[in-house]
Amino acid sequence: MVLGKLTSQIIEQFVNEINKDNNKEKIRAHILNPVATYIEGYLKPYFLSLLVFLIILIALLLYNLKVLRSISQKIQKSIL
């Protein structure tokens, strides 16, 4: 029971210290920003590759629709 109270007090003090504006800014500047920058640098090539792939895929889809439309028009003309 004493250990539970002690743990609760420690966690409460920890949360109170983290919620202070000065500490939030330090955490943001020294931990979160470097981690986010590292992850961004690591994943950027994959995102760019995915973007290029999606652009090519959309271009092929539009070309396919154009070809299908022209085939459909030729078939309709030959029926009439």
C-alpha cells in the first residue's frame, strides 16, 4: 500500500514537472524536434517515390480512359 502511494506521488510530480511551459519547450527543442527531423529525413525518399508512383499511375489511368473512350466511339460509329 505504501509503495502504491509512493508510486502515485512520483508519477504525479513527474507529470507536473513535464506540464510546466519551460520543460515543455526543452522537451520539444531537445527531444521531439530532433526525432521528427531524423524521421523526416529517413522517410522522405520513400514518400517521394510513392508520390512519383501515384502520379504515373494517375497518368496511365487517364490515358487508359482516353483510349477506352475512343474505342467506344469507334464501336458506336460502326454500329450506326
